[in-house]
Amino acid sequence: MVRMYDLRQKEVINLSDGARYGFVSDLELCTKEGIITAIIVPGPGRVLGVFGRDQEYRIPWRKINKIGEDIILVDCNTDKVLIGSE
């Protein structure tokens, strides 16, 4: 069993390009089926990587390859999972 607290302590890394997305900030749930549909990771910062985050990575649960002790390995196209205004 994995708790939300445990997921927030793990860094998300993309296997396809080695990108380090950051840490899980939220989960997307399907309340009808009672399942996690995606993990949410804050997107890249706008000013020097510090101020403001208008974008976020929405990574579908099916794109998670492995949840380890310290990291979550995903395999996805960065352009498809980065959402929000630019």
C-alpha cells in the first residue's frame, strides 16, 4: 500500500529522456471507480525557476513504470503531460 505522504517524498523521473520533473504535489482520482488516474507534479518555474508555476505535469497512472523507495519512474512524452498556460 502506498500513501499520499509517501508519494510526495519521491522524485518523478522520465525514463524516455531522463528529465527530472520534481516531486508529486497532488493526485487525480476517479471517485466513481475509486482509483488514481494521474499524479500531478508542479511544472517548471517562470522566472529563474523560482517565481510562479502556471504549468504542471499531469502524468497518467498507466505511464508509471515503477515506484521505488526514492523515485517514481515514468515513461511519457513531456510535451503531452505538461499542461497549463505558458
